[in-house]
Amino acid sequence: MTPASKPLRIIIAGGGTGGHVLPAIAVIEELRRREIAMDLLWIGGAKGVEQSFASEQEIPFRAVQTGKLRRYLSLDNAMDMLRIPVGIVQAWSIVHSFKPDVIFGTGGSVSVPTVIAGHRSAPVLTHEQTAQVGISNKIASKFVDVFACSYEETAAIARTMHKNVVVTGNPVRRSLMEGNKERGLATFGMSDAMPLLFVTGGARGASAINERIEAMLPAILELTQIIHQTGPADANPDYARLSALRDSLPEHLRARYQVRDMIRGEMADIYAAAHLVIGRAGAGTVAELTYTGTPAILIPLGGTWGDEQRKNAALLGSAGAALVLEQNETPATALKQHIFELMTDPPRLAEMAANAKALGRGDAAANVADELLKLANR
């Protein structure tokens, strides 16, 4: 085998949440679409979602010690600070053994040990998904060759800490554009005669949204059908309660409300069928909404680092692609009124959809893939 024909060896470093995982999968999908031979290894934490996603993608996975990086006082800080150097040592051993051509960091505290340990062994690209540079990528900026950002607003911040900043967009899986409305409605037993609302709040941040939807049932079901992703049981207790509530509804309303703890393979079909989405404003959600051109009501989760969710939401709100609401100012009655107003105004929904689509970067995965290939060929 000639050197040029050897598989490209890539280490993916990142995880903790889907927002740090799905962009990596989108980029790997893009490289596979180009039929580039690869040897892949994912290094992440033992407790994040990244291991299950890596398994689905048939990517070998290695776990290292990680510590959450906090900007507030906590008794957990001391223990987590001890885990980080242990994780760096573990990551160094893994990187040294694997000998990557390039390291792809996707942020989150779980990326930090590998980026630090591996930067002398291979070129490193880190990607920031949000409108705010996270603390992990602030640390990573000292060790990476390329700092990729989803938005120009973020790049302006990143340029104060790194000389090689590129705006790529936030990679979204190409498969999200392959959804089928009819298949989505059939999968969830929905009708084409009524508008469809998709509700998703993430994991631990979902309860406030879940509780508001619960409070407006069954009245809201007289107007719209709902597919509701509550988040898994280890993150919040809402799924069991809302499932029981569904079972108690009259039969004609029960068919209009489908509740799941987690949705994976059907997501593309849901986006194809949904008239409106209610959710938080995590980087992944915002990227998917703009990629698919889906109108939304966004309720940013407060208390995130750098207030990143409000900044993410503002990008869509200022463009007329989403209605942005403050959680503390939006009880269930107010949220219900906003849903009624939007669902009964198809022209406004169409305008919001067009505005969302205009913000989308369908080339984001390709852009990051190109940057990785440049680094690997350096």
C-alpha cells in the first residue's frame, strides 16, 4: 500500500451532549460520502452520550477521565480538577498508540484532555458550535491549529484568542434533508388534516417545557397534533407522567398526541412533517432548524456559559426565523396563546420557514471536512 492510499487516521475528541456529538457525525458522514478511506477513533467521557453514538456509527471508542469546567464555586471542582490531568495522561497514551493524521475536537470538557495531549502528535482542529466561545474551546485555543466557528459573530470573539479562525457553519447530518412528511405522519399515526407541533427540550433542561405542554393539554389538541420528546428518564421524570396523561385522554385526542423519551432515526421525517417546533436554543437545535427551514418557538435555557442559548436564539429571532420567549415570562397560558397565533397564521409560518432556511449553512459539514483534509495533508 502506498502512503497516498493509506486510510486517513482521525481522532474525534468531544461529547457530553448531542450538541458536541452530532456535528462530528455529520462530518464523518461527509467524508464517507466522498469515499475517503478512514481509520477512526473517538475519545470521550464514560458518562456522556458520545459512546452510544460512536457505537451506532461503528467507530471504536475509548474513554478517559474528564472533569466539568465550571465558572462557579462548587465542591465538585476540586475532584474534577484532579480528573483532568489523569485524563490528559490517558489521552496521551491513546493518541501515541493510534498515531492520528489529524485530531478533530468538537468542544465540551471531554475534548480538553485529548486536545492537550495530542497537539504535539498531530494537527488539531476544534469546532465551536454556539454563538459564544465555550470555556473548553477557550482552553483548546492554545493547542489547536485551526479554530472553526459556526457563526461570524463567534469568529470575531475567537480571533482575539487565535490567529487561524475559519467560519464553517455548524455541521448537520445530510440525512436530515432526506425526511419524508408522509412517512413521518404514518410512523406516529398522525393526520395530514391538522398542523403538527414538535416539542423537544433536550434532557435536563426539558422539564420546564414539558410541564407547560402538560398544563395546556387537552385544550391545545383541539388545534394541533403534537409529537413530544421529553428527554430520557435519567435526565428528568416527565416521560412516564406524560405517557399516563396521554392514556387518559379521549380517544380522538389521544391519537393527536405522541410522546417519546428519545427520538433518533425518525427525526428527519419529523422535521419534514412539522409546521412548528418548540425547543431550547442549543447549538444543535438551532443548526437543525436553519438547515431544514423549520419555524420555531425558542425558550433559551438560562444559566449556560456565556448565556450562549440566548445568543443562539437571538440569531434566529433577529432574522424573523423564530419567536424567542423568556421562560420566566412565559407561563403555559401565554405559550398556548403563541402557539394558537402561529398555527392559525400559515403566511407567517411560511415567512419564518424561509427566513430560517436563509440562515442555514448546508455546506458546513463539507467545510469542516475540507479543513481536516488540509491539516492531514500538511
